[in-house]
Amino acid sequence: MSKKIGETIDKVVVAVDARNHGESPHHDSHTYIELASDVSNLMNTLNIKQADIIGHSMGGRTGMVLALTEPTKVSSLVVVDISPVSTAGALNDFIPNLLNAMKTVSFEGISNLNSAKTHVKDKLLESKAIDLDSIGFVLMNVGVKPDKSVGWLCNVNVLSKHFMDIATFPDLSGKVYDGPTLFVGGGESPYIPPSDIDGIKKLFPKAELKYVEDAGHNVHAESPSEFQQIVTHFLLRNKK
């Protein structure tokens, strides 16, 4: 999706792994203020003065915090299926159960990546913490770590410890991002209730809210063509 958006709007797209995820460093703390600061520091390192920021779920809240705390760095903001106002009960139940199940997976004696992914898939499906339709997203977190061992690339223990920091949007009342803002929700997802729009507009007065009808929480994966069309139309309309 990053490549498709970059090609359509003719801009460089930087796909960022958040701290404690992917190939980014692991830390003992995981708050949205820190996550937004990480993105700001990356922009400084890459000498990017201003950028369009797109984020899904936790990444969407990271983008919102960056826009509210350092608005001059954000030329426009796209938030995918997450709200600064409410938190879906599904998130509060699903993620902690999944992280607890992930913590129980042992990689001892496994050195082959494919074997590790099969092992994880079997264990997590057996735990009933996740279903077959969603397991692929979790398996993306299994890989070869810097010490060459096979295991979780994400920092499962810290993400579990800081779950409430992930599930709760920080209190930034009084701050406003007045730039172009698009919220894209899944029509089948509870993560952006239409009733949140008044609270959203207090923080993001120019916010637009669009739903992709038959999509769930992973809008960009479930309806990629419609998602790309909505996002690129917004970005081209607000291109600087």
C-alpha cells in the first residue's frame, strides 16, 4: 500500500516500524507521546521538515499526537480506523488476550523461520486468542532477531505491560491541529463510532470521516482498492 500510494501521488513514502515493533529498537516504555517523538526524531534525521502522516490503529493515534504536539511538521493527517475519543471494547478484550497467548509461545530449539511460523500459528489457533483470518498479521511479527535467533520481532512483554497506554488516547485537551485531516473507518468496525465526530472536531476542526462499507478494522488490507482511492484523492487534493 505504501508503494501504491507513493506511485499515485508521486511522493516518497517512508514506512515506519514503531518502537517495540519490526526492526525498530526495543524500549522499556511505550506511550503515544514517545511514539510521536520517535516519528519527529526520524523526520529530523531524514531532514524532512513536513510530511503527510498516515497511520492505522496505534499508528493513527501516534499520527494524531504528532499533529497535535508538533503541527508544523504535519502537512496533512490520515487516521485509519481508530478514534481519539473512544476505544472499542473489542480492543480491550482482544489485544491483551492475544499478547498473553503470544507470551506463552516458546521458540526453544527452533532455528528455522518457516518452522517457527508454523509453530506460532498452531499455538495461537489452539489458544483461540485469534482466528485463521487474522493470524497472518501476527505471523509478520515472527522473524530473525539481531542475535540471529528466531522469535518475536515485537517486544511482547513491554506491549503487554503498556497496553493501557496503547488503548487510551492521552489527554491533549486545549491542543488543536488545524490542517487537513481524514479519518477512514471500516463500515463493519466499531473503532470509529459516528457519534465520535463532535469530539474529533474539537481536536481536528477540519476532519472528514469516511467509511469503507464492507471492511473491518484492517481497512487497507480488506478493501485495498477503495482505501487507496480515498486516501490518494485526499492527498492529491491537499498536495503542497
